Amino acid sequence: MTINDIKKLTLEQRWEFIKYQLRMRGTSITQLARDIGVDERTVRWAKLNRYPRIERSIAKALNVQPWEIWPERWNNDYTPVRERPNTAECKYTRSNSNSTVIASHRLSCGGV
């Protein structure tokens, strides 16, 4: 089975294939979680739920693109399908003032 065949699998089978591929590369879900600085449960959350950051990390560990593993979670333009489409994935700088954080976030994401 190749990564191209993964689209045909159920979510449970797909997750087992992901774990198998990670083991073949000498790592695991637990190690991946440590590497990206999150709890193991956070990585496992991506099994059944959309989580673009984690999906990208898993895909990177497998040397593929996330839309190759989860085509139903990604748009044709390779952006994640959003349950909350107005929530952007962007970084913002923190400051002492909460209003400054919100303003910085809005500006960095192209909002007003």
C-alpha cells in the first residue's frame, strides 16, 4: 500500500496506516507530539477532527502533503476546510495590552 491508496481507507484504517508509516520511519505519535511541543492527545485529536497544524506536522513526518492524507479536509487550493471560516491561521505579536493583541491579530490577518 502506498500513500496514494490512503484516500480509499476508512478513518480508522487511515490512522493505523499513519501510525505504521511513522513507525517505519523510526518515530511515533508520541514522539511527534514531543517534537512539535504538544500533548499526545492533541495529535490524536486529528484522527477524527480537523486540525490543520497537526495534519501538516503528520504529513511532514511522512514526507507528503496533508491533502494527500486527508483530501476531505482540504480545499482544491490546498487551504484547510474551515468549520469557522472567519478564523484565520496567522501569527500575531503579543504585548502587555489585550486590546493591542487583538488589534495586532486583526491587522496581521488582514482584518480591521
